[in-house]
Amino acid sequence: MELILHVRGADSEKLRKILLGDELVSRANIVFKDAKVLGKEGYYVRVLGSEEQCKKALELSKDLAEEVTGAEREKVVSILREEDERMLSGFSGIFRI
């Protein structure tokens, strides 16, 4: 499951500590991405994990962040996946013989 959140810059470090401090959520893949890529202030937070981990992350972040949905979510996911692919293709060059 994949959860996308948006957090204001002032609250980003607090949210990071909360998510990484939780035993369940900290085992998910959590990425903070500057929201300037879409012209917004703050950060997008991508949580890749089980349904349970994502639900808990949403619960823990309810006072600091909002869930991103719809077209904005699709755009953020697309940008993050494109970055993942570029990173992986560059990394794979290490293993070429």
C-alpha cells in the first residue's frame, strides 16, 4: 500500500520523529520529498508499507499532515516513481561487467 501525505515545513521534523519513532510505522519505507516540485510549500511524505502501517501512519499524522488524493496524488506518485527508476538505472551500472 502507498500513502501520500503533505506536511507544512514547520511540522516536517516533528512528523518525521513521530513516524520513525513508532515501532510499526518505522518498518515501512518512508520518504520525505520537497513539495516545491509541484509548487507547494512543505513536504510530501510517501509511506510504502502494509495496509496496517499506512493506516497507523495516517492516524499518527492526523494533526500535522493531510492525505493527498486525486490528481495531485497521481502527480506526486508519478514524480517519485520516475525518480526511483532513474536512481535504480544509475545504480545498476555498478554491477555491469
